[in-house]
Amino acid sequence: MPLAQVYQIKAEIAQAFFQLGVTYSAIGNTAKTGEMLCQADQLLSEVEAVRKIEQALRQL
């Protein structure tokens, strides 16, 4: 599986975690809200880091 595809999937999973966090927020479960949003943030940070590395490598 190409690396770009892996990170596309990670971005989609991060979106799902975000939506789940929004859902937990709507029902008032703040602990789960924070947990889901933290997971989304972690995945998006990984994706963004790889994008920046790829960008830097293209500029060489």
C-alpha cells in the first residue's frame, strides 16, 4: 500500500474521531469528547508532519 494512501486513510479516520467527539459533546460526555478529539488531533498531526516532509523533499 503506497504511503500516500496510508496517510489519506489516517486523515479519514481522524475525521471520524472528530465526528465522534462532536457526538459525545452533544450528549454531554466530556471525557469521551476529549478522548476522541485528542485522537483526531494526533492523527492529523502525523498526516501534517508527513506532508511537510514530502514538501521539503520535493524542494531539494
